[in-house]
Amino acid sequence: MIGSSFRERVLPLASLLAISILLAIAAPEFLSQDNLLDVLRRGSAVAIAAVGMTLVIVMGEIDLSVGSVVALSGVVGALVAKAGAPVELAIAAGIGCGALAGALNGLLVTRLGISSFIVTLGTLSALRGLTLELTSGVAVGGLGESYPRIASDVAGPLSVPLLLCVAVAVLAAVLMRRTAFGRHVQAIGSNRVAAELCGIRVDRTRVVVFTMAGALAGLAGMIVSAIVISGSPTAAEGLELDVIAAVVIGGASLQGGVGTIGGSLIGAALMQVLANGSSLVGIDDFIQKIVTGGVIVAAAAFDVYRRRWRLTSNQ
């Protein structure tokens, strides 16, 4: 079910608060205004991608290509901007590129009958290769003065990425909780065969969800490229693990049928705080990757334990 128990909602938030307090003690600069704004700005990109991943995972699928889609979309948007097009057109191109990549994933999964794990593992490599080919392995710069506005501050702690993140999260939460489409996504993740017997157009819904996830990854890619003011072909490498970790930390089940947008946002915030704090206290990147992998395994193990406990308690 989409809802989760009180304990499952509070645990990720309590972990986020505890880690933030520890980082504030270990690295006082963690609480500086500039650092917190950077955490919110960069974390918004991760959170937006995590919203799309939530839909995919609740549906019982997985998308390993999200990092490559983020990079490709950022490069496409940067190339459009460098050609002299308005920044609005560059944003549309980046989001459209992500949507096309997501639709490709969905069509390959539904038409060929291959698992989403295998399909998106392949597109992870193929799309990254395409990104490198488009740029010859060199970041796309010279994007003009208006391009960085995509990631600019608005007022106080508010920034364009944060506002976009809030808007995306609210719309996705309403979609999942208040519409037939959201109920169909949940039903497919819980039992695909039963969903088909109930008349749900399963394959069409799966393609739409992958397309939506791709579009959100495209938006995240535009934010990432605006933050660094370039389209980098190596951007977002390994981001798929951070995004998946954010979703499972937030209470989603990798077996499908369970997950919340709010939980994924908390998970994304936790992952970004961990990454930022690790850099501040001098923890190497490879240690961060070990932690990320451990978090995914631990969250998946907890989900298995939770399901077994519920089955036992219902007997």
C-alpha cells in the first residue's frame, strides 16, 4: 500500500536530524548559510530524480539509467543554449530528451518483455556513450549569462531548484494518492497479473511511468548543468545509486507496491547531507560509495524483514 506506518515514516526523518546534528558538531561550517543553500540546491536535483524513481519502484520496476539520462539531458540543454536559443527552449530540450530516454526504456521493457533491470543497465551504458560522443568527452561551456538562472537563488533559502522540487513533489503526491492513475501504478506493483485481470492497461501505464521518470531526470539534468554552468558528459555518474538509496530509505519496497513521495524526499535529503558532510569532514569518495551500497542493502533487508513480520502477524 502507498501509506506506511508511523515508525517507517519517522525513522528516516530521525536519522536525518541525528546525522545533521553530528555533522554540525564535527564540522561547524555545515550550518553556514552558503553550505546549507548548496545542500538544498544540489539536493533538489537528487530529490526530483527520486520522485520519478519512486513511481518506477512502486510499479515494481527499476531504472538504472537515471544518471546517464541526467547527463545526456544536461548536455542536450547546454548544446541548445550554446547555439543561441532562449534558455526556456534549452530547458524544454533537456526535459524532452529525458522523456524520450524514459519512453525508450518503457517500450523496450514492454515490447521485448525484458526485465527493467537488464534494459536500463543497457541504456545506462548506451546513453552515457551517446553523451560522450555528442561532446567528444569535453564539457559544453559558453552558455551565456541567462543559463545559470535555472539554479539561481530567489529569496532567503529559496532557490529555483528548491521551488521546482516542491512543485514536482506536490504534483506527484496528488497523482499517486488522489487519481486513478496512481492507484493503477500501485496495483501493478502489488500484483501485475491481478491488475491486468481488473482491466488496467498495464503496458501503457508502465511506458507512461518510465517516460515521466525520464522527464524528471531531464529536469534534474538541467539543474545540475546550470549549477556548474556547463553540460558535462561525466556528470551524475553513480547518481542512480543515490536515487535508489533515497527511495528505499524513504520506505519504498524494491518488490513494488509500497512507497511515498514524502519518504523519498526525506531519503534524498539524507543522501545529500551525507555526501556534503562527508566532504566537509574529509571522508574519501570511495568510502561514500561503500556507505551508499550498504544503505541500499540494509534498506532492502529491512523491507524483507518487514514483509515477513507482517505475514507472521497476520497468521
